[in-house]
Amino acid sequence: MYVFADPAARAGLRRLLLCGLLLGCAPAVAQQPPWLRDQGPPPVFPEVVVSADWLESRLEREDVVCVDARPSAAYQGGHLPGAVSLPMEALPAASEAVPADFGARLGRLGLAPGDTLVCYAGAGVHLDVARLYWRLAEAGATRLRVLEGGYETWRDRGGACARTDAPRRAVDWDVPPDDAVHADADFVARRFGEPGCEILDARAEGSLSTVELIETPDASWRRGHVPHSLPVDFHLMVGDGGVLPSPEALRDMLERIGPRRGTFVDTAAEFIVYDDGCSGRGALGCLLLRMAGVGRVRYFRGGWPAWSVGGDRPVVRIIEAGEVLARLCAGGRSPADSLPPADFLLLDVRTEMGFAGGHIPGGVRLTASQMGDSLDVVLRRHWPAADPRRVPVTVYCWGTTCIRSRDGGTRLARLGLRNVEWFRGGLEAWEELGEPVHGSTLRRPVRPDSLRNRPVPERTGRKR
């Protein structure tokens, strides 16, 4: 752990932390920048990806079996010697559990759970390999590998290829499915927001930075995601041409994932990855996490469709300042009205000092630590006719550098509220609209000409 040698620097750091606590800026869960975190023992990287040289030296062994994930026609056109064809259409559907007879089907193909099963597909086609890898892991296989570069790399380096099938002797697949590598919606509902659990949304696209994906969320994540999950574009972790990065590089990318700059996931936690239920992007994420040395990884294969179906599980969506303004102006209401709005909950999760210094008109203070004891009291007092399971609840704090609103939204979801809105821009974004701030003599005064009927401002896409 890095230690400041200069006493003045240490004193300055203490003053900075004290100011953050007084202003209510400190996160609900203590986090440290990487140079102050106890990194613990170095990660252990399991052998997941193997080279063509590694495979060539072991290909004659009876317990080393190649498994071809390509379509059947590609397999017939040429495959690794002794390879077993197991294309995507032969696997259970992406969102389905492994059926009871899947292990028996693998055994009839000559695969045994204790064999070293080397999965491969075409060059750069890692979604198919990841889906095959994780299905075999779910079935109970314990010695799984991925061939680096796939079939084309093997062929181009002069590796032996075959065009005829070489059926293997059928064996007993004598182990049950491994329940520790998958999750269903009920499991996720029990675990989200709990210490020691990190949930990653693999639907994201466009950036390696989780913070950038949160700042400019794509449509799917904005419309709804599992509470406390973080968007991650695992595709961008794979290099040009489908080259898999080193475990060390993957670990470095993993340790940079977090809800804001300077706040990171716990790499010792159990990770749950989900996607759209059909693309296999989540399986790729699970494979990369395992390569990075994460010991506990689960694939929520049903993904977002399984979570959101029926509307019975909590959903968090991103809301912008313009949407909050439109809500407050609905029905002729003035945004300067200090009474709580009737049709949605507006909760300020900052400290009492921060709230008294200025808040969005109509906002009610309720910190995350108070929600378990005081939520019912707040609802009876300010929203007696509201159905908390259905009515939207908008949560905000200072702004993008404070994640109290994220933690508060997660807490509300765990308490049974289903329609949670994360107003990440918070008071900062509200003031940028030029709108009134209630209860403050330090900020700009309440404007009498609040322009309640003006058009809702468009998002500027401004990066912070």
C-alpha cells in the first residue's frame, strides 16, 4: 500500500476527506483509489487459452479432445484430428438451462467430464467458443481450454487437418450439472447490491470505460438494467482480429471497472454477468473473467428478458434533468413548488446539511442508511396514496461524482420498489438547466418566471 511520506500531504488528504464527509460527498460504501487499496495476494491465472504448439504436443493423448463449435458444414470441410463437432444448434438455447440429458448426449459423443476439452471455432469467433465453453462448464466439465486463434491459426501453421469423422467410444458423463457457474433470476434477485457480489451488464457497446458507458448510456441500459449492475463492453476487450488479450491485460481492464472515476469493483467478489438472453455476449464476459483470475463467475443466461418479463422484478433506468423537469411541470405545476409531486417519488439521498443547503423543489430527504427504517414513514407522510411497487421513484444526490444515488436506488430496489430511476446528474444537472433550487440562500434565487411550459431541453452529451 502506498503511504504518503510527506506529513503535509497526509494532513492535506485528511482535510480533503473531512470536507467530503461534511459536504455529504463521500460514497455510501467506502472506496479507495488503487494506490491506497490493499491489493491482497497476486491473482492466480488459470490455464484457459492454449496455443497450437501446446495442443500439438498433446493431441495424441486419449484424454485430450478437441470440440469444434463451428457449423456442421465448416466441420465437414476440415477440422482438427479427432475433433468432436458440437455446433451452436446442438447446444441448448442460450436462455435455457442445461437439460437433464445433456451430459448423456456429451457422453455418447465420447466426451468425459474429466477430459481436457479444447474448444475452438473460426478465427475471431469468440462468442461461439464462449457459449460452448460455458455450456460444457455448466454440464460439469472441469478441464476446459480454448485454442488460441481457432481453426484457421491451426491450419495456417501447418497443423494436421481431417475431413472425415472419427467417432469416439461412448462413455458415461457421470457428474451432475455445476450449479455454481450459472444464475437464474431468483438468484440474482437475492444477490444484487449485496457485499461480495458484482453484476455486469454485457449488452453495452462503445467504450472500454464503464464510466463513459454510464455517462452516455446506450438505449438498452438507459431504458432498464438490473439494480446495481454496471455496463461493460467485453467485445472491446478482445483485440483486432479476435486476438485474446493476456490474463494480465484482462485483469488490468477488470480492475478499472466501476460506477465512477476512482471507484472500482471488488475483484475478490462473486461476479454475475448477463446479456440480452441470446447473443452470447455474457458468455464471452464470463470466459474473459475466468481468464483474468476471477474465482467465482456465474452466467445469468436468461439475461435481461428473463429479469424484466412480467414486471415483477425491480428495474433501474437512467433519467435526465429534462425528464425530471417535465415531470415537475406536468399538469400546470410550477417546478418551484416545494411540495412533493403527487405522481412520482423524488428522493434526495444527501445528508441533512447538503439538503438544507439547497435541493430540487419537491424533493424529500432520505439517505440510503435510513431507508430500511424510514421508507414507510416517508411514504405515509408524503405519498399516502402511492403504490410504491409501481410508482416511479427518482433518486438523486450531488451529481456525477457522487454515487449515493446509485446506492440509494439499489437499496430501494431491495426494499421492493420496482420502478427506480437513477437521476445521476443530480443537483448539478438541475442547476445547469437554470431551474430553481429550494431552501438555499447560497445558490441562485428561485426564478419567478420558471417557464413551466417551455420545451424540455435536449441532452447535450456533455462529458464530465
